[in-house]
Amino acid sequence: MSNENSYHTEKTVIEEAQNVLDRYRLSQSIPKHEFQQLLEHYKKLFRQTRRLGQSGERLQTERRQSGQRMPPTDQPIGVLNQYNFNDRLEREIQSAVQNDDPLSLIMVDIDHLKSINGQYGRLVGNKVIQWVTKLCQNSLRGSDVFGRLGGEEFAVILPGLCKHKAQMIAERLCRTIENGTLHENGEDIQVTISVGICHLADEITSLERMLSAADSALYVARRSGRNRVCCYSENTEPIEVQMAGTLG
């Protein structure tokens, strides 16, 4: 898959972000400086996605030329890496569109992982990543696909699930992590996660759009205080927020 087909031009992506954010700003009456921060986030997201895609394709080409295969998993924790997760998501999207099946995507971010690394060290930070990974996997169905996008960000493909059922799973993940405690080196470490959700819809039928929508919801979850679930909505109020602590 070429970069030309895989990624929108920067101008198109930013214009699309501008339109979405304009609707959000008007409906929510947020200050202009916060609106500008959201737009800058979209710009940064696009550039990072483009660089990652280009780097991934170069690495894959180099490995093919050298007779090597790209490892399918993130080696330290044994889950799908970003390249293979995106490949799987694209196939699931194509299947869902062809068969008119529901499909949802959850994006997960470990809250304040950098602070944990700073306070306890990176070895403990890695333990946190492994602990969160294990708890999340234990809370998912066998058909769900869990992967690591990089750093403290993970994602879950939920085949056959509509937005409402995906939200129930996301809420369960939030509660599971919040109610657990990691015991490491005599320390009790409290960990929480923020979660963004999107689902397949008329205007969200591509890999790029699903990742962008889920990331937008995750961004609002973090910006709204973390430790909560946010759902992307395709109506005039694109983001609806729910507090993890008030979930039934």
C-alpha cells in the first residue's frame, strides 16, 4: 500500500479537522485558545501518523529485501505491534463494510506514565505497561484484537460490537484498572487509563478515519481529567464525555 493511498495530504486532513473543530467550538462554546490547541493536536497527529507510516513501509521493504519478516508483535509484551495492528484493523473494516457488520475501536492511554517513570524508574514503568496489558486482555473477548500503538497507547478492535456495547467494554476496562493495585518493590502503585471510542459509520469507513476518530475521543478524555471514557459522535456535538467514576 503506497503512502499516496494510505495517507491524506496534510491540507485535506487539516481542513477536515478544522471543520470538525469548528462544529465542536460552536456547540460547546470553548475558548478560542483551547480550540486552537485542538487544531494543533490534529496537525501533530497527522504528521506523526505520516512519519510512522513512511518509516514502517521503509522498514518492511528493507526486511523483505533482506529476506527477513517484520515481527508481528511488540516483543516486550507479546501483543500486536502498530504495523500489524493497523493491517488487521484495515482488514476488519473491509469485512465489516462488505457484510454490513458493526465494528468498534477502542484507544487506551495509560494515565501519567511519564510521572510513574520519573518517580519509580523505567523498569517499574515497564511493569505498569505489562500489568495493564494483562488486565485488559483478561477483560476482553476471545474475538477482540489487542495491540500496542507505541509508548503508553494501546488499541482494541471489537468486531461485531456497536457503539453501546463497545462503551460497556471500555467502562469495564476503566473500572478494572482503577480498582486494581500494582505491587512493585514494596510500593502500591495506583494506575488509571483514559479511553476513546469510535465505531464504523457512514463517514468513518477507512483505517485513517477510525484511528483519527478514536484518537480525538481519547484526546478529549485526557483533556477532561483522565480516568474516563469518551465516545466519538458523528452529530453536531462530536464528543460526548462520561466519567469513569460515575459509570454504572
